[in-house]
Amino acid sequence: MCDLASYLDVMGVDRAHQAGAFRVIGLTATDEVVWHALLALPLLDPQSLSRKCGLDDGEISAALERLCNVGLLRRSEASPMGVVPADPGPALEAQLIRTEQRLAERAAALAEIRSYIPELHQQYQRGAPSVDGRSAFEFLDNLEAIRSEVYRASERSKTDIRTLDPGSLTPEKEIERMEHGEKTQLQTVGRGVCDRSVIDASVMGDPTVFRTYEEWRAHGALIRLLPDVTTRLTIFDAAQAIVAIDPNDSSRGAIVVRTPSLVEALIYMFDHLWLQASPLFNLPTDSDLPTPRGARILELITVGMTDERIARSLGVRPRTVGREIAVLKEALGVNSRAEVVAAAARRGWL
């Protein structure tokens, strides 16, 4: 029987490359380790599997259940564990088909939402209510008005900024737009505001655009990619949103939304897309994160998950998550979960 690490080295397994496939089908780093262990050492008994993987019995059981549910393990009486690895090809292919269907449904849903904008705008023009003395629904009819409102909202932001960016402009216009807002954004991040963006993956084909986002990331902005972002949207402090009428042409104007229920719905949409998106810049290999599990916990803290939800996502106990968060706070020298996110981004952990 060979050692797990030696087996993976001999087989040339690039786990860093394969990790994305496991995440696509909703599995965790723990599940990935258990699957590789069973593939490498099929005769492991439960105690040996726990020892090899460095996991407790509860974590092993939860991982086995998730792997069976997605079809990466199948039942077998010939194995001491009662399960053996299954071919991941069919499971991944089925997940990709489901993902494509969800993307198509999301694009259709966003198109329908966009079709409501002119009618809603006319209704609010006839008599919009106010929120804290400002119009709850406001139309910005040109690019300069949009930029001015973005700057004002950024300067007022105290906690977080969420952005959806389809990156549908030409590379030259994209760079111009990014450079125009760079100073304000970096100042915002510098004072501890959590800045998260979901970017359409196609825009990263331009090296200059990529380097600009790389600089933003170096200052603490959090950036993820999706293959099909169709809405240009920015949400400030869960209190105000700016939605472009046409994501391909900013000169057509934008709608400012301050109605709490509508802003909450847009936040729900953004957070859902954030969890589906892939980080553009992964953790560096020499990261000084206290534990390997800390990276995933940091991501889930960032989107506001409770300890209980994080525990369910990772297949561990809530008190395990609590201990990990306490370790992160101590390592970063902060006292609250919000401070953990800001400090971790500045250190390059997110």
C-alpha cells in the first residue's frame, strides 16, 4: 500500500488544476481529498482513511455522503469503506449541462427585469417617494451624471460595494472607464470598505484590462469571473444601487434605486452570482493563512454566511467554524467578522 501523497506525485495529479472541477459540482476541498484518497488507496478502512486525510469521523462521513450524492462514489461491498470511486466524467458532464441551463435561465430573467425599467421609471417620474430626503427612484441621463453619482456613493460608503460588470465595452473604452474610477475605488478600499466585483470572463482576454484588475486586487478589491454577466450594476452599503439601462452603452443612462425592497432583491441576485463565480486571483502558494480551511471560510464570511451555514457548506461542525474564525481574528489582529474580511483582503488572502 502506497502513501497518498506519493501516489499523487507518481500519477502526476495536478490537484490545483482539478480543484475547479470539484467546486463546479458543489464539492469542498475536504471532499476532493477523500475522493483522491479512496482512488489512491482503495483498501483503506475508516480509521486509516481518517488518519491519511487528517479528518475526523464526522467530516469523513459528510464527505462520503456528498460524493455519493453527486455520483463520484458508488456502493461496493468489496471495499472496507463500502464505497469505491466512480468515473467523474458523467457527473461533471451532467453538471455542465445543468449549469448551461441555469445560465440561459438567468439571462432570460435578467432580460425580463431590464424590460421593466422604462415602465418603472415613468411611474416614479409621476410621483416617486423619497428615502432620507432623496428620490427613491432616479434617472441619470448621461455618462457624466452616472460617474458623479458613483463617486458620491463611493465616498459615502462605509461597509461594502458590490459590482456586476459585463465588460462589454471595447478594450480601449474599458481601460478609460477603469482608469477614470481607479483613484476613487482605491481610496474606498483603502479605508476598509469591502469591494467585490463579478466580471464577465471575456474581458480578461485583454492583457491591459487584466493588469488593471490585478492592480485593484493588490489594493484589496475582490474579483471573480463568470462566463455570462449581462447586467451592469453597483450596490453601495446595501442602501443604493445604480443599474445601467443598456450595459453596452452607458450614454443611454442608468437608474438609481434607493427603495429598500428593490435594493435587497438586487443584493440577493449579486450574492447568488458571487457564490457561483470563480476567483480571478487565487491565494498565493506562500500564503500565511493559519489553516488550509481558512481560505474557504473567509470566502463564505465575505458573503455574510452564518457559522451554521458555513458548517453545512463545508461538512463540519459549527464549533469547528467558530474555532477557525477565532484563529483568523487572532492572526489578523482584529475583533469582528467585518474586520476579518477587510484585513484579509489587504493581506492578499482573498
